[in-house]
Amino acid sequence: MTQIRSLPAPTSISQAAQKFLRIAPAITARPMDLPALEKRRRETHALYAPTGYKLLSDLGGTVDEVMLGSVRAQRITPKNAKMPNVILYLFGGGYVQGSPDEDLEITAQLADLTAQRIYAPHYALAPEKPFPAALDDALAAYRVLVDEQGAANITVMGESAGAGLALLTMLAASKAGLKMPRRLVLLSPWSDLSKTGDTLTTLEGCDPSLHYEMTLEPAARSFANGRDLTSPEISPLYAAFSEAFPKTLITTGTRDLFLSDCARLSTKMRASGIDCELRVWEGMWHVFEYYTDLPEAQASLAEIARFITGPG
């Protein structure tokens, strides 16, 4: 089964983005058996990690591995690092693949733009370690940073599944009585692991990176390990939010399969008294910021950096 694309690239976006949409390969099913998954993990790492490391070097930043309690994390330090503000960044990959290495194209630039160190935990992946292992790791890492840096100096950020995990972490931190961070940034958050949102159907074939049945549902069920996909502990969109949550920024695009989920999330957060802003980018797809050669990605990262470093 392959995805059928039915809509041309809009002329309202950059030439680079139009080209990306024209040449993006069709999405195919992604088996969740461990040998196939391990092969995809190796291939994805080999494809994206070298570019991220080169970009970091070009920007004059450095990277090392540290421990946040019992959790190993990648620490990105920009050449112009200022203390004490830091960013806790949770990588994407559907809870079944990905690593901080593969997100260096985002984190290297973000560290440089904000002049802040970034800590990116190597949180546990399914199916070897399903829920709640990833949440346990993310919460443990956040707890250490709160103790070391102070919550008021922390931005929590994530992309896709990592953004969903950021939400789960903030909910768990609030329940545990931990102080909230200064900012929360969510790139195309996977906040509902079920196929409930409108654009999961209406944008099928328009997002070049996602398809529910072929890529999302197998990963969701692997992560949930038998739990209901609409359970608040799995899908934070269904959780009860508190006005104590930090000022939040959500980014998405008009071709993002999660567009309606981002709209639902921002509406619910605002109704709960949270200062939440939703920024929707014309013609952009799921976590378009990952493709940092796009003008739209550069513009969004610059806006995100201003949000993180802004007053208040």
C-alpha cells in the first residue's frame, strides 16, 4: 500500500518547499518488528546525524554526553552560551526511533539563536521499552535540571512524539509538585495517538511525512503497549490542564497531518487559562522546521528563538 498524492505544491510557499513537496517519495508501510525497526533506526541515523554534526561545527558549537541523574543526555553548547538559561529538548520519531543526533539540525541552530545550552535526553524507545519508560526518563531529566538550573531558567521543547512527551512530562511534573518551566515549545505535537482529529483524514496524502495507518498507528500501539490510545496517560490532549502551565508556543502547517490536533490542543489549553499561541505556516507539513534549508524553517526557528528569549 502506498500513499497517493492528489494536490500540487502551492505556489504560495518558497521554491525550496515547492520542490520538496514535488519530489518527496511516497510513504510506505513501516513494520514494527524489531529487525526492520532497528534497520530503519540505523539508516535514519546515518542519513541525518552527519549533517547535524557538520552544522554544529560550522556554527562553532560543541557537543558532549552528560548524565541527568540516571538518564544519558546530549548537551549542545553554543559558542556564545550564556548562563543560566537552558533548553530541555525531546526528539521525535514516533516513540520507536530517533535520537538527539538526528535532531542536531534543529538543536544546533536553536542553541546558536538563543545562546542557551540544550540538553537532549536519550529517552527509552518502544517496543523494547514501551510506556511509561520514555516518560520516566524525561521526567527524571527535567527533575535534575530543575534542581540544578531552577525551573524559571528552563524551556521545555519537543517535536512530534517528543512534543507529546513534553506535554506528558509537564503533566507529570505538575502532579509531582515540581515547578513549571519558563516556556514550553511544541513543534507539531503528537498529542492524540488515536485517529480522531479532522485533518488526519482530510490531509491524508498532503503531508509528505505521515500516514496514520502506515506510519502512526503501528508506532502508537507499540508505545501504548495495550493501553487505550485515547487515555490521557498516552494522549495528553485528553488530560486536564492547569493554568499553572508555562507560556506555550505550538507550531504547525496547513499540510501537517496533526493540524487539527494542534488546533484542538491550543483551544483546550487556552480554555484552561494557559497563555498558548498557535502559529500555522502556509503550505508546511509535519515538523517542517526539521528541513533547515527551507526559508520557512529558518523563519520559524528564528521566531521560536525570540519566543524562548523574550521577556515575561
